[in-house]
Amino acid sequence: MIKVKKNMNTNTGRSSRSMNMTAFVLSLIGGILILVNGVMSFLMLTYYGADFGWMWGMMGGYQGMMGSLGFPFGSFMGLMLVALVCGIIVIIGALMLNSRPAERRSWGVIILIFSIVSFLGMGGFYIGAILGVAGGALALS
Amino acid sequence: MQKSFSSTAILTLVVGLIAIALIIAFSYTAIFNPSAPVNDAGQAKTLAEQYASSQGSNLQVKEIMEFSNQYYAIIQEKNTGINAFELLVDKATGRVFLEPGPSMMWNTKYGHMGRSRNPTATMPVNSEQALRNAQEWLDFNFPDARAEEAETFYGYYTIDFSRNNQTTGMLSVNGYSGEIWYHTWHGQFIRMIEYD
């Protein structure tokens, strides 16, 4: 009976470490994708800025260019910056998850929240945000 | 089992959320959206020149057209005399845009899509054929309208059209497929200034 209990503990420990590692890897990849997407979008908006601003505006109707129905150009610049911040924080969360496994729930929440918020700025081509959410959820489980 | 939220994590959460809130708040202000109304064609030309010089030193403003929705500018290459691309200058904000549509999608040298390694203004569809295509399209969509001179760009032509000798609109003809792209976004034509 005692022997069986011992084996279960070992398995649980291994499983927990494996889940932590999976959560770390998923969150890290997600964070990197969110950051890369944010940087790329920010640079593209800076380079082709006005043109993209116009196109976004156009999606709100041709009047978008006149600033009436379309979103202001700056709001898209802002959303890309939001993605940048989220990417950095998800990466920090992933690294902390790895270095401080005892605090995994706290960092799981951080990863989850900022991965969801990153959807505002295209969330690492959406794949990054999904990986981040999966990593955060795994850390919480 | 972890009982409380880590203080470092709380700090990260608070700092992150504040940063995001500030970015979103500022993105709707003048800091992210600098604007200055454009009151005349001279100002529009200056802004178009600034945009053109950012794309290369070999470019100049050839023509400015004022429409009710915005100013339209043709940018020309100094050395070849070939029209490079078309710009729009927003009257309300002074923001300068590469014109969406043909200039962005069909331009084989300066556009965003389908740039060619050897861009040329000599195309399978010549200017006469482009004018014929434009007139056919006009006859169907704007009876009584007449296609005017074709402006040649890399990959396409842009043609003004008029009714009763009064310019009323603009369309583009693809230099390879002969396809028509009507410029729906200008509004009413007001005046035109050509530069040497």
C-alpha cells in the first residue's frame, strides 16, 4: 500500500514538472510571437503608416479618411503598442513560471490576462495569443 | 499549494494594465494623431513634395487636383518624365496617403503589390487602347461622359473624364489586363493646377 502511494507521488511530481515545462514553452513561444507581431506591425505602420491608416479607415467606409466613420490612425498605432507590451509581459510571465514554479498560479493568471488582451493588437498572428492562453491555463490547472 | 498572489506578479499586472490603459487613452489624442487642416493647393503641394522626397530625390509634383473630399497629386520622375504614383492629401488633417486602388495595387514600381524587377511604362495595353476601354466603360456607366488624356504610370493609366467640358471624375486602366478601376473616393472636382 505504502509502496503504491510512493509511486503515485513520483508520477504526480513528474507530471507536474512536465506540465510546468509545457506551460512555460507554450507561454514563451506565444509571448515571442506576440512581441514579433507587435514589432512588425509597429514598423509597418511607421513605414507605410498613412497608407495603412487609410486602409483601416476605409474598412469603416470611405468616409473613414475624413475621420468620421473610420478609426483614427493613431488608435491602430496604439493597438500595436499594446501588443508590444503584452508580448513583453507574457515573456516575463513565462520566464518567471520557469524560474519560480511555486508561483505558477500567479504567473499563469498574468500570462492568461495579457494573452487575451493581446488579441486587440492581432495577438501574435492570433496563434501567439492562443498559445499564451493555453500556457496560462495549463499553469493554472 | 500557493495561497496568495505573488507580489511581483501583482506589480507586473498593475504596471502592465496601467501601460495599456495609457497607450489606449493617448492613441485617440493629438499626440498619436497630429493634424493640421490644409486650406489651399499650395499647402497640399508642399505636403505632397515632402512625401515624394521621402520616397526618393528624383520625384516632383506634376499636378494637384482639388476635390471636395481631398487633394489629389500626381508625382512624376524628374529624369524619365514618367508618372511615378498618385497621392491624396486629406483636407481635414493634412495627412498624405498613397492613393488606394491602382497606385497601391497596380503600380509595378512604387506600389505595395506586385512590384516588378524591371518596371516599365511600356505596357501591352497602350494608351490608345486604354482610352478606348475607358470610353466603353463610361458609355455604359456614365453616358455623355468623355475620356480625356491618359496619364501613364508604371503598370497602369489614369484618365480624367468630363461632361460638357467639365471634369467630373477619374478612372484607371490596367496596362496589362485593360481592367477599369473607377476612383469612387474623390467627391466633386473643384479645380486643377499643373506644374512644369
